[in-house]
Amino acid sequence: MAETPQERTPARRPDTRQVLTAVAVVLLGWFAISNWQSVTIHFWLSTAKAPLFLVIVLSALLGGIVIRFARRRGGAPKD
């Protein structure tokens, strides 16, 4: 059966959280790309060299994963 125009759901506008997330991603990407120098990363037992933009992007991704798991488990307090 084909959907009639009345049966379609109206298009949703992006909410504030989506807009702020998009702005944060753009700013983080801009900041990361502008930092091309190589840095030394000191781990507990070893060291490594990596471009700073890669360190920034990986840190942001790992932070996002941690936040997502904390919210999923209900560990993040709600105001």
C-alpha cells in the first residue's frame, strides 16, 4: 500500500541538544585540524609519538563513549 500524504509523519525539527552537539563537533574538529604538530604521549610503561589532532579526536571519542555508557547504566546524576 502506498502512503498518502495524510499518513506520513511530519518532519521533526532538530532539538537543542542535537544543534549543540553539532556545533561542538564542528568546533572540536576545527580545533583538532589546526593542531598538526607531533606530541609525545607518556603511558605508564611506555611512550609514543602521535599527531596532536589524532590525540584530540581519540580523546573526544573515548570521552563520548564513557558518557554514553554512564548514561545507559543510569550512573549520571540527573538534575
